[in-house]
Amino acid sequence: MSDFCDLARDPAHRRNFEKLLYLAAVRGDADLVAERLGWGYPNCSFAKGRTPLIANVRGSSPSAATVRALLAGGADPNVTDDSGLTALDYARRKLVRLQARPRRRRKSPSLDENDQLLLSPEEQEELDELRRRLGPDAREAVRIWLQERLRAARRVFNDPEQVEKIVEILAAAGEQ
């Protein structure tokens, strides 16, 4: 593992590792963000000076858990992008836009009434093919596939409740 961390800190590969953190933040995947923060770079910036924290808030899947992970990993909530706005500024703007629209939560058709995964015939066929191809080694791969598919089905885009939590978290972090 130390070889991998050394690779992550190598200047020749640093930007690639920063991109992986940034993409996990945009996706709102708190688990991946927490894992990738171990490589460092919580305040790396990309197009228009956007950090992973700003990218999460501006993205379509803002996540309070991701914001908490970034802050715990050393992300600075007071960093501004090229427009001079912080993550809190973007969160407040998004919250105003979301509150102006009527709230309606649409549930994925891939979930039953208990939020368990319902696979389409095509997906079931894909899963069966994966099992056939991998044979006895399929258990872990299938578990990961199902876990990611369930995570995707449960994802809510621009959830006002998440954005409200993010505003509270960032406001508290900015005061410290």
C-alpha cells in the first residue's frame, strides 16, 4: 500500500490522483472521497478554480456526507473559485433555486416499496452472464455490482434536504 501512496504523491502522477478525488466528489460518493483523501490534495483545483468541495456542491448529487468527508480531510471551506464564490455561496444559491420549485421526490423504477433493487430482465441477464463468466470467483464481483447498482438507484439528484444540510455544515465550518 505504501507503494501506491508513494505513486499518489509522485508529481508525475499527482494530477491523475487529484482527478479521481474530484470525480468522486462530483458524483457525491462519500466513501470514495474519504478513501481518496488519504492520498492528500483536499484543496486541489480544476477548471475555473473549482475544488472538490465546490464541485460537490455545484454538482447534480450534492451530498452532506461527502462535504463532511472533505472537511475532515482538510478541505478549506473558505477557498474561492475564479468567480470569487465559496462552496457555501454555491450551496445557498442552489438551495434558493431548489426551494423555488415544488418538492417532489421521484423514486427510481428500479426500487420496490422497501427500497430494494428490482432488476430488469436485461440487467438480470447481465448479472447471470457475469456469474457464468467468473464462475466460482463471482461472489465478490456480483456483490460489488449489486452494491453499485443499488447505490445508483437510490441516488437523488439535487435533493433539497441534502443541500440544506450542506449549508448548515459549511456555515458552521466557516465560523471556525
